[in-house]
Amino acid sequence: MKAALRPNRIALPTTRPLKVYAFDPSRGRYLGNVMTLTVPYERVQAGPTGARIAVVDYDATNRCFYDPVNLEDTRILLQGGLDPSESDLHFHQQMLYAVVMETVQHFESALGRHIHWRRGDRLAKSRKEAQEEDIWVLKLYPHAMAQANAFYSPQAHGILFGYFRASETNPGRNLPGQTVFTCLSHDIIVHETTHAVIDGMRTYFTDPTNIDVPAFHEGFADLAALFRHFSHKEVLIDAIGKTGGRLFDTYLQPAVTKSASGPGGEPPGPSIQAQIAQRNPLVEMARQFGDAAGRNAGLRSALGTPPDPKDYAEKEEPHDRGSVLVAAVFDAYFTVYLKRTGNLFQLYRAGGGSTRADVPGPLADLLAAEASRTAEEFFSICVRALDYCPPVDIRFGDYLRAIITAHSDLHPTDEDGIREAFMQAFRLRGIVPEDAEFFSEDALCWPTAPQGLLPPVEGLLFGDANDLTRDEANVDGNILRDYARKNARVLGFDPGLPVDAPSFHPVFRVDQNGRLHIDMVVELAQTREVPFEKSAPELGRFPLRGGATLVIPRPRPRDDGRSLAHVRYLIAKHLHGAEGELRTARQREFYERSGLIASDPRGKMRFQIDFAVLHRGF
């Protein structure tokens, strides 16, 4: 009897390969600048438009739409995406989609959970007004305007990328006056996506309540972009070979040494391009943009701020102040990298090698692997720390405490001294927490919640690795708001004001021993309207917010079937008492000095970072 035959079902692919520039078009195809990203597969419409992001190619300057790319076209699928080209608008759309998707995937891997985009502030507005601010699909505009700018805009529900003419007199690697597209800079795309990610994670992190808030946004977005450089193996190996493994050097050694002197005895200078020392691409950001603006360098550098305790006290411009944070994190990164590779260098020198000479290939491979692994680890530490920050009024010292606490939770032994490296790098730049009693690891960790005073949360649902269902989220939201109302004083809230839970989500993370940790990270907040002038409230008011982040481990099942989850961390910023008075005075002074207040179309006052203004000219 003939066996019944039937065709096997062919499953949909899990990933989609798409080609992009690893840096930007100015590096051409040199050293792996053309790379393929494997992004999660989804059926996309022309744009590309998927479930979470949509490329909308509208040019406001020329008032026109450009033809969208169809990534489902068989010809594009067969070649793994379009080849990189500055002149191909379809490639622009493809690269933007690919880099944003990969950046989101990178954040979710570090966080141990799914992320969503911005949700409106339901505490201080009507539900309808809040829903108008909800972003369910992030829109990406690759050619939004003829302007040397790119910025995240909650009002536009997305990110706008500009294009502009390069300098006629000092264009760097660009042609004089050529068009430069910010949507082709890998760094700029990751930077802007990071703003959208943070805004989706933390409802009130775009409230510019103190001088650190805009600086933190800029510094953290630069960190996300710069750490991606260390995933480019070819560039890593080249930089290791030309720096003797000193990846933190600003310049790479030229391939050929200069002559002893010129014909007239003048100081030696390069006579061919191989004698010109190139800037290290790993530690600088957005080179094409910087060249086009006539800077002969990238926009910013990972180590552009040497250790100086005065920097944090004196620098006020957000990018300059943010560079202090970036330099501190990369100082810690390179410290740990050197510690982890110290034995390799010792063996190399014992065999007669020199760190000032070309590093042999096998050693370069080992160093590149360690540099990449350490960069991935540091990025994960920095991202996970966001879940341990207070939900309002972030300061650099708060972030240091969040880093130390987040890392201690999963890596209590810390054999490589990562926490010490962070602490000393921040201290050398004058960044220390205001509320810690001592500058020690134990003192910098957030204290655990007072178990005697704070009761457990009963009935909380932790969902699964795919996040909470809508029904589970509704249950948890009601439980958390009721819990906050009943325990307002212990949580540090004003009992006379409503408390909302803008976000709550389960996180799944693995510690150094391979054990799975499942926590619920909860954001609670309340708002008080404060007059600009105490004696003249009719002159206007601003929102002062109090908030608390709760980290709640999933409890073990009880015999009686009840689920009692105890709060592990309570990380708060208070509205009342001495802290509330200090925060009120600081916020009032900051608003008066900064001029960040602008009128919105409804005639109310907006208190939110304007990234279009902040990023103008970067």
C-alpha cells in the first residue's frame, strides 16, 4: 500500500537579514562599514511598516512623499536587502528600519522584558488628552526636513531625521556642499531611538526638573550608540592592531612611519595618506555629521572629558554635561577591559612583544572578543540600571546608585571589580550621590524596603516572558493603585493627592550562577501644582512630582494559595518634608534660569524636553 505523501509545512523565518552602514557613508566599504543586521522577522507593508515601527517618508521642506520600499519584494529578499547607497532613498528607508529594530531588540535583551513606546500622562490630564499622546507605532521620517538636525518628537509620535549640505570649505571626507543624510548615520539612529525607548520606559524622564535631566538623556543616548561600535569585529581588530591593544587611544597609528625630516630640514610631515594617523572610530560618534559641519572629528567622543572633579560642578550645557557621564562609564569600561586582558598582554610581552607594535592576529582576535564581550556586559548594566532609578527628577548620583544596586543583585561577588571601577570613575569626575552616608559599595546600594512597615502586595500577577496580558495588566494596575493609596505615607506620598501607576512590568534576568530572577518593576507617581511665585500664584504654576520605584520579586507559592509579594527596593523622591522643599526650590530655580517653558496649543504650560531645540546642530 502506497504511503500517503504530503508536503512539509515551511515555517516562517525568525529573522530578516538587512544591509546597513556600520558607521556612516563617509567610511565607504572600509573595514566592515557595510554589515548585515539580522532583525526579528515580521511581515511588513511598504514603508517599511511593521507592528512596532513605521517608516513614513514625508519631506516637509519639499512637501512631498517619497516612494516607499517594499522589503517583501522577491528581488530584495533574495539578496538579503538592498546594497548600501547614499543615493538610493529605498536603502535609506531600509537602513532606518533595520537599525531601529536591532536597537529595540538590543534593549529588550538587556532589560529582560518587552518595551513599549510612550504612554500619555493620565495623572495630570483627562484620559482623552492622555490617549492622544500614546504612541503604539513609532513613526520614522528619514527625510523630514532640510536641516542639520534629527530628533525624537512625542508630538509627531516618532523621530524626524534631517538632511543638509556639507561645508564648502572644510567638508572632511564629504564632497564640498554634498547632501548629508542623518538617517544614514548608525550612531544618530541609535541615539534618537534611545530617547524614544527611555520615554517609553519612564513616563516623567522628559520632565526637565533639574540640570541633570537633559544631560542624562544625551549622555545615555550617546552611550547606547558608542557601545554598538564594539560589536564590529573587523573594526575592533584593526583598532587593536594600530593601538597595541590600547582601544582608548584617540588616534590609530599610521601604517607607514613619517620621514626623518623634510628636504629643507623642516619638521617631518606625512607625504602619503598611509602616514596620516586616523582618529579611532570606536571612541568617536557620528563622524560624517561632524566632518560635514567642518569639525574634522565626530560629534562627540567616548573619552572627550578627562577626569576633573570640577566638570560636573561647572558644565551646564546638556551635551557637555552628558559627556561627563559618558566619560565616566567608558573609564570604568576600559579599566575592566585592561584588567581582564592583563594576562594576555603579560604573555605577549614575555615573548618579546611590544604594545606599541602591531599586535599579532591570534592575540588581536582574543582581545577583540574580550572587548566586545565586556562592552555588551557594560551596556546591559547601564540599561538594567534604568529599572532601579527613581521615576522622577533623575540625577547622575541616582544613576550611580542604580548601577551599583542593579549589578549587585545579579553579580554579588563581582570578581572583576566592575562596581569599584564605576565608583572611582564617577568620583574622579565629581559625581557622588547626595543622600549616601559613605562612598562605599554597601552604602551606595539602595537600601532594602522597610519590611516591618511596608506590607506585602497581595494577588500580584507576574505573567510570563511575553509580558502581561491585557487582563493581567488590568488586575495588577488596580492592585498597585490600591496598594499605593493604602500605604501612601510609608511609600513617601502625600495622602491628599492621587497616586497613579504609570508603568509596571515583569522582568526576567539570570544571575551569575545561572538562576532565573523574576521581578516586577513598578513606577508610582503623584503631582502637585506649585506656583512660580509663592506670593503670586496667579502668575502660573508648574508640576512638582513625587515618585517611587518598587522592585518586587515574585514570591514562592504558598500552601494556602495566597500570593504575597514583598517589596525589595523602594526608591523614592518625596514631595514633602525637607527633601520636598529642596526639590521645589531647585526646580523653580532651574525653570527660571533655563527658559524651557513654552506654551502648548491649548494655552497651558508644557514642561518637557524639546529635543528639536536640544539637538539643533547637535
